[in-house]
Amino acid sequence: MATFDFMLPYYGDVQLMQDAVRSVLAQTDPDFRLVVIDDGKEPDVPGWFESLGDRRVTYLRNEQNLGITRNFQKCVYLSEADHVVIMGCDDLLHPHYLETVRGILAEHPGIGMVQPGVEVIDGEGRPAHGLADQAKRRLYAPQVDGRRVMGGEELATSVLRGNWLYFPSICWRGDALRKINFRDEYSVIQDLALVVDLLEAGEDMVVDESTTVFRYRRHAVSESSLQAFSGTRFTEAERYFSAVAARMDARGWHKAAKAARFRSASRLHAITMLPGALRRGNREGLRTLARHAFTAGQRAD
């Protein structure tokens, strides 16, 4: 059995998915398994995977659409290896991703998570430097010279203030991931919830800024996207931050609880959505976004 699983939950653009798969197969370290779980119905996809003729690749198509969270959960259930990556179906690995991450794991045996170096690209594959990623790097990400181990309240406070991680690039220790898995109740913020759950379980993370090995694709937000300007995602965020703040206080991680209640990055994100909601005349969305942007959670004593 391979010691490393790339799990790829797929739905959407066929060409981008095929590019993602090719980037996995191009790894300099060949000891891996790639499992693609197809949540769509594109007719030519099964035949394309069959044509690859690579025994390391397993392709599965869901009988019915599961949606993002349940397909992510299925990826975790079907993973088997010591270490697992749940990559985006439009992201790209550098050829040395696995070789680099395996070296980090050798230096830090037993580590729960590895956040490797990431380059952000746009829908056309060009380097991107949008507001969201500039905020991640300049306002919220810790200053790391080379590699740094983080965990506990320090990392929980950091990611609850602003989630600077690139979830699809993260390498997870398989047994820890399978024990926790994604929460059923979240469909947008499930990646942050998983990281915090693992921190509560005592896991640490290596943050590596020494080598860029992952290309994260950031698509432009479409003006036609209803969810982007309806505020729906922020209703879920408020529910999550309220619940996790209470847990952090109960654990004695009061700095993390305060960061969750203030949720600065999430509020900033809502502010950037307000002009689009205004242009669309979405009054309900405007109210939801404004509430999230200009109010912070209160501690219940």
C-alpha cells in the first residue's frame, strides 16, 4: 500500500481537473495513490481515466450528487495512507510537492498537519495577487522564516482571526484526519472547523515558507453568483464562530475565543461583498452582510 494518498473530490471543469491529475502523476516521488471521487455526470470523464492506464489511480463516480461536504467526508473515509492530501480539482502540484512534504515529515515525525509553500494563480493559471491573498499574507499569516511548528492556542488564535491557510495544499496525518473528519453542519467553513478540531485534539502543524510546491487557483467572484452576495456564507460563519468561541473559552484558550468573536477577516470579507450586493439591489443580502461586517460576537457570561 502507498504511504501517501492524494484524494481529489471532483465537480466542475473537466480540463482543469485533468490538469490537476497530470500534476499529481508528474511527481518526482512515485510512491502515492490518487483517488478521484467524481460528484458530477460529465460523460467523457470515466473513459479518460481508463485511458490513463496508471495503477496508482482509482476513479469512482458517485451514484448521486453528494455535495461538497459529503464528498469531502467520503474522501476521508476512503483514504488509507499514513498521510493524505485532499486537493482541489482545479489546483496544481509542483513536481517536487511530495518529495518536499515527505522531507518535512521526516524532520517532524508524528506531525498532524503540514502547510507547504503556496503560489496563488488565477483561472488562466497566471500568478494572482488579489486582495484576499494579500490580506492573508500581510495581515493574518504568521511571519515564518523557513519552517515553523505551530499548535494549540497560538495557532487557533491565528486562524480564527483570519484563516490564512490554503486547505487543498495541506498534508494531513491520516489517522488524525480519519478520527476527526469534516463536520456535517458546515458547507463553507468546514476547512477551518477541521483545523481547529485537530488543534483541540492536540495536533500541531508545520508551516513551511522555504519552498513553493503548490499552485492554488483563485477564481474571480462572478457578479452573477447569488451566494457570493446573498450573505448566506456569513450566516454559517456567524454560527461557527459563536460555537467555537464558547469552546475556546471552556478550554481556557481565551485569546482564541476573543479572535473568534471578533472574526476580523470574515468581517473584512463581508465588507468587500457589500458593493456587489448593492449593485444587485439585494436588500436581504445587504442586511446580512452589513450585520456580519459591522458587529462582533459577544461573550455570554
